[in-house]
Amino acid sequence: MASEKPFDAQVLIIGGGLGGLTLAAICKKTGISYKVLERSKQVSPAGAGISLAPNALRVLDQLGLYSDILEEGQPLRKIQVHRNTTKWSEIDFQWTEQVFGYPVISIERHHFHHLLYNAAGGSEAVLLGADVTDINETGDEKQQGVRVKLADGREFTGEVAVGADGIRSVTRRILARQAGLDSINSIRFTGRVHMSGYTAPIENLGPAELGVGNWLLYDNSILTTWPCKDNRQWFIGVKAAELKQADRSVWKGATRDTINDVYGDHFHPFAKSGHFRDIVNHSERVVASDVFEETDFPSMAYGRVALLGDAAHSMTSFFGQGACQAIEDATELGNVLHSYFINRQTAKDIGAQSPRLEDALGQYCTKREGRAKDLVAFSSNYAKVHMARLPYGLGPLVRKFVYAYMPIWGWRWALEWLYGYQPMVNAVSGLMAFTS
């Protein structure tokens, strides 16, 4: 399906994160030419762990990655909920595979990133050190495209550009400038910081602890640990904080001591001494970052430029849907682009009027914008329940009901809309779409 026009690629993907690489892998699978432009100069470890839910796993299975994810990840069996040192409940999560076809899996973020990097074509398709400074539409009515300029003077041309460059998206800032807007990066600080890490295997844990997550609800903070391969632990601590630095999210120089100063003396059922520092001190990597979320939702496409993932709809990490939503975006955008290129070729073959790319991207907006808004709202509202910060002082009561008393059928009902939506690549056969 190579383009007859003198473009470097049909699709220029700005950003080599999880969403951008998923779209690249889809383009590769469906025969669309593409190039990924990634600002970082090397593929290095970032973040700690990641949660992959059924709504993202089906397309990853379709792309041939599921067996590797299962080998290196850990399906979630249950979650233990503690209020300080008191155990409230155990929430069964093994039903997700039976009901939705796939479990919830925790995996080291860096390993998953490498799986996508390889699926996207690796160094042959991903250009590192590509710092994008401008995007312009080019050509006339017969030959339209986009030109992407880099800080080092290089330029790349394509038929469409996709901004997958994260919460502080350069693509969105460029589009805002071209539209004469003051800002289109409409994110706000939530007043919270996430402190996370990924550990080596915890030696005092055994088969009984495999697949067991923990939600710890303390008086002044909360802590979640997700089970990973070989009883490794991926942890996320959340507490109120002042904004660290206005122009960035990740704290510089975060160490184990940064985590232990806040959570080290807190209880954890998997810690040998009962204190969470035992787990923190097994960390292979830690990171602290201010938490932002979307406040406005501009269109996910402008002219011949589309946005996906955090570049379009940043959200808090509560319930772990940020990466899953970027994967959903990439899947639906990949379907729209494949249909557009196929229909354009068909129109050319029969001498009919060619479809408009802008109309195709409009279909992508229709498919994704409503769900993206719903997920951002869900993440924000779930954070309020999890932290017991609801209006009229109802937070503690609602939280205890949800975590201590809500039956499994309640969880299944509440998550149907989230996990039951499982987009797939229409042009790739091999799996049937899920129907609950």
C-alpha cells in the first residue's frame, strides 16, 4: 500500500511512547508506511510498572504480543484492601478473564515498551533524537501532506502527522500556535504526587502471594502495590503535595529515601518487618512525579494532524487506564487510516472522487472523544472515592462500602463499560471480537 506521492512516509508519528509505538506496529501490520520521530536519544528505562487490562490486551494479542506479555507479566488474582493495619476485604479479580476474555496484567513498563519497540520495527522505523519544532501542511489540492521540522534542521514529509508525544505535547502547542490560541495544553495540577517503583523479587513471598495486589488506605496517604513476575512488586504511593516544578512532571533525583521518607514506616502485609521500607529497599527503579489531568478537550484531529494518548487526554493513573486508552486510540486511528488509504486507492482505480483525509480523521474523533472524556472523568472520580474525598463528608462511608461490602457482581457491573470495549485492527484476521 505504498504511497505514490514523494513522501518520506504516509504516517509520521511524533513520539515513541506506548501509544505511538502501538500505532506504528499497527501500520506495519497493515502495510501503511510510517516513521516514528522520538525526541529521546536512546531507549532507556522509564517509569516503573504498567497495568494492561482486557480493553487493551485483545489488540495486543492480535499484534502477536500477548504470549510475551504473559511470560513477563503477572495476572492479577485478587486485591487485599487494608485501612491502616486493619484488613477490610479481599476483592477477587480472576473473573475478568472469564467474563472479558483477558485478565488484568501487571508488567514492567520498560519491558513492555521494548516489546512494542520491536513490534514497531525497532531502529529501522524509530528515529531517536528527533526533536520536533514545527508541523505545517504542504502541497496543493492534488498533493496534500504535512512537513515536520526537527531542531537539527532535518525535515520529514508525510500524508498525516500523529502527535503521540505525551502530557506536555509539542504537537498540541504547535497546533495551538497555528490556530492563534494562547494554549491548548489544558492540564492542571491535581495537588498530588505519585511515588512509584519496581522491585526485585521479594524473597519472603511465595506461591500464595503471586498475583495478589494490595490497596493500603492510610490516614494521610494511600499506597497500592501490584503483583509482578516472580513476586516483584510495582508500587504507587499517592499523597498531597505542592507543585514541584511548573514546566515538568517528573521529579529529578528521586531515590528510595524519597519514598521511605513518606511511606517507609507505614504498614504493608508483604513486608518482612511489617514496614513498607522493606519493599522499597528492594526497588530496582523509583520515580516521583506530580499528577496532572485534562481540564479541556480540544478536538483530537486538526486538518491533517491527529492526537492520541496523553497528548489528547491526559488523566490520573487511578485504575491504571492511561496506557490502555492510548492503545485504544492507536487501534481506532489505525483502522481509520487503513480504510482511508484503501478507499482512496479504490476511488483512483475506478475514477471516482477521492475521500478526504479530514473526513476520515473526523470519524476518529467521533469514535474516541466521548470515551476519552468519560475515562478522564472516571479516573478523577475514582480517585475521590479511593482517597475518601467526596462532597458532604461522604468519602469515608462510600469508600468503605465499595471496598469492604460491594459484591463481585457489583465490580463486574461497574467495569463492563470499561473492559467490555475491546477495539481490534479490522484489517488483521485471527481473533474474534469480544462480546459479553
